[in-house]
Amino acid sequence: MKLNTLFVAAVLASTTLSSCVFDTASENQLKYTHTTLVDGDAYAFFRSVGAIAPYEVDYAKHVGTVGNAQAKDAASKVSQFFTEMLPQMDSLATKFHVDFPILGQEKYATEADHAAHSVTTATDSTADSTAVAATAPAPVMHTAPSHAAYTDEAYLHHVQHQVGLVKEQLRRLSRNTNKELRDFAQSKTEAVAQLFTAVGGKEDAHAHH
């Protein structure tokens, strides 16, 4: 009886240890090799939409303070759509071992923000030129479009293009072999189509950009 008890305990301990080792190995695989559990199309979706979404949310905040009624309405709808989708993408990325948020992604900045960032960067670079930090790449500060002064027309054209790109990425993901990712994309199909129309997009118009 005592031998049987010891045998069962040893099996349980071995199973637990194997499980812990497997979990640790899986975590290390993502950390050091960045191996994911998604295919190329799904990875492209996370990289592309994962960079677009936070950028457009920040851009929309600025438009909300300077845009006309049409631009503000478009910005509000864009911000709501991406704000709701980002945490869902984050959960899926975590589950399927995709690095998220996207490292080094562009950050929207006004002309004033961009100027302040440039001054800060120049000041920091003179502090200690011999110090080298092993850190992730800093986000790119980008004023859309092309550092030009804001106009409502430029914003609407920009956001039509960006929402069109996301719409296409979701269309591709809706055919993915991963059922959970496919269901996620399909649940966004109607919403992104409505958003595309609401910001002035025409069917297939984004294909001409």
C-alpha cells in the first residue's frame, strides 16, 4: 500500500513538473525567438492593424479639438471603433503568442509635440554620448500627413485610407484557418464597413491609394 502511494505521488509530481517546464519553455520561446501560434496572414493583421489603431486614436483626439463638424464626427467614430478593438486584439495576441503592442510603432504628434520631442531628443543625446542602453526602439514621432499643417480635408482622406486598410485586413482574417481569429474578424465585418462609409469611403476606393 505504501509503495502504491509513493508511486502515485511520484507520477503526480512528475506531471506537475513537466507542466511547469512546458509552460516555462513556451514563455521562453516567445520571449527569445518570438515564435507565434498564428500564420503569416494573421501575423500581418496584428502588425498592421496593431500599429494603425493606437495612432488613429491619438490622431482623433487632436481632430476633436481643431476639426470642423464633419471631421470631428469621423474622428469620434474612428476613435470609438479602435478603442473597443484594441483590448480584444491584445487578448488574442497574448493567447496566440504575438508581441503586442507593436514595438517602435509610430505615434501621432502635433507640430508642437514634434518640435518638443526633437528638442528633448537633442538634449538627451548630449548628456552622455558613451552610454548605450539595451532597450526597445523608441516609438517614431510622426505628424500626419507628412508633417503638414492640419486640414480637415487631409484628415478625412487619411482616415478613409486607413480604415480601408483595416477593412481589408479584417476581410483576410475572416478567412483564416484559426477559428477564434476568424470569428473575431467576422464579428467586426459589419462595424468596419459602416465606419468606412461613415468617414466617406467608397467600396474599393482604398485599393486605388
